[in-house]
Amino acid sequence: MPRRTRSEMTVDDLNFYIQGLLTADLMLKSLVITGEIAEFRQHTSGHCYFTLLGTETRVSCALFRHDAELLPQWPRDGDSVLVEGHVGSYPARGVYQLYARRILPVGEGAAGRARQELRKRLEAEGLFHPALKRPLPPCPVRAAVITSATGAALRDVLRIASRRYPLCEILVIPALVQGIDAPESIVHAFIQAGKTDHLDCVLLVRGGGSREDLNPFDDERVVRAVRSCPWPVVSGVGHEIDETLCDLAADVRASTPSAAAELVFPDRQVLLAQLEALKEALRGSMERRLDALQNRLGAALEGLSRSMKKRVSDARGQLAVRAASLNALSPLAALSRGFVTAETDGQRLLSVKGLHAGDGLAVNFSDGRADCLVQTIKKKRKRIK
């Protein structure tokens, strides 16, 4: 066997060497490639294979079954997409390829089909059902805002909250709201909001942009995070004419970030006017109640007075009747009619029995007494019946 020089390599050596180079390159371990899908096909094994076209070149791509199972049915040849994955080689064939983990639509056609497909599937699950919507608190004490920490949307929300209702504490949870990493960042922000105690609501806001810029808010992971949030969610994304799947999943949809803030934070001037109106209504109600109670009290006192007068009058009448009865039975009344009573030694005499001639008597009249001496005694004979 001829001796190999230092520069000589076998085919296997070359392929595995190239594989090692590709594996060692950090940039190729995680990257996002934009291009146009061509020759898309799904193998019976569940793996998907396709070509990603550039302007002048192409690259072979593979999407393995465990990632392909999450892929909707929208991809078609000619679709503009973003492919997230890593570059590696396949030594058995001596080729390198892009191993995709995720495919995202870029063009309006692909993005629109993906959005409609996901919408129908989530609607079938009942994820957008009105019965799931929760009301917003009328006067929030603590609210969270999920958005870019440097975006205009956050400044609009803070400005409106400060002007309308400064009593509410606002917790800012920063998140990416644009680009391929935005969905994961927004989901993480919702996880953080769900772990925060005593929130009254969550605002998910992003300023205007192209329809493609709003693609993260049509991502299934983000839509499910909105619906599973333990606090009521207000979605204010894009312009007034824009509608995302997050808008459908949220408890309340606002046309813009500013509109979302106005829905969450009440106008303190309106609240003060309402409080003043309530105070006046309460004062009027109390005055009417007091007037009614005073009228009832006056009527009760008048009725009590009439009742007491009647009872006194009745008592006086009864007293007069009894006094007349007693007067009729009184010895003094008999004396006033000409009758007299006789006493001897302080004892009233009811009969002539026991009297003797010469005994002293005291004869009582109605206007005085006369002392007399008994001269004779005459007894009445009993009548024979």
C-alpha cells in the first residue's frame, strides 16, 4: 500500500472534518434565514424536506418530525419564510443542510393563511368565546404593562395613566414586540405577570407598524398565554384597523395603546364629578328620609296626644261615675237630705234598744251636732203580715 502524505485524506476524513468545522462555528448553531420555500415535501416518517431559495443560491433544509408536528398546514412552494435552526452536515451524502426548528411566514399570503388556519383551530377550541371574557376593574390599584421598555407605546400608557388616574401602581414587564424572538419573550412576560400578586389587569401593547411587524401577536404561544393569564388582559396592538389573534383572545380589545390605557385608567375628573353627584344624591336622600321620619314622629306624637287626652277624659268620666256612686252611699249625703245620726259615748246608735230615759245623745246634722237628753223612749210595734 502506498504511503499517504500529510495532505492526503479519505472521503470520510474530509466529511467528518467539515462536520467538525460546522459544529464548532457558534454562529451556525443558532441562526435565522430568510428565503423562499421550494420543493416542500413530507416523508412518511413525518420528517419534512424542502429547499430554501435565495436570489442566486439555495440551501437544502430538513425539519424533523417532533418539530414538524407543530407546523400548520400553510407552507407552500413560493412562500417567503423565516427559518430558525442550525447548519450541519450529513456525512453519508457529503452535503451540508439547514436543520430547521421553526418556520415562520413572512409574506402576506403565507402569513394570512397561517393566521386564518390558526384562528379556525382556536375558535373550534372555544378560545375566543365571549363567555371567557372578564370585566375590567373600575378603579385598578395595580396594573402590569407588557411591551418594549423603550417603545412609544409604553410612554403613551404611562402619560395617560399619570394624567387620568395616578393612584394606580404600574408594573412594567419588558418584552420584545417585534422579530422572531418576540413570541418567546412575550410568553415569558406573561409567565412573570401570572406570578405577580395582586394585579388588577395586564396591558399588552405595541405601537403601529406594518402588518408583518404584528406577526408575533398571531403566534399560537402568545395567544394561549393571553388567554391563560390569571388577570384580565387588555390588548392594544398596532393601528385601529389592525386585528390580531391576541385581540380575539384578550378580555378587552383596544384599537391602540392609548385607547387601551383610556379603557383601563378611569378619568379622575369624571370620578370626582360622579362622587360629587353621589354625595348630593346621598344628602338629598338623607334629607328626604329625615323629613319622612320627622313627619312620622309628628304624626305619632299627635296621635299619642289625642290618645292620652281621650284616656284622661274617659278616666275622668269613670271617676265621676264612681264618685257619684260613693257619694250616694256616703252618710254625709244622707245628712244633707235631712237625715241625722245619733251617738252615745261615741258609738253610733242604730236602734232605741239599750237607751234609757236620762241618757245623753249626740245628734249629728249635715252642718253640725246637737247634744240632747233622752226623756222618753217609744218603740214601734212590728207590723203583722
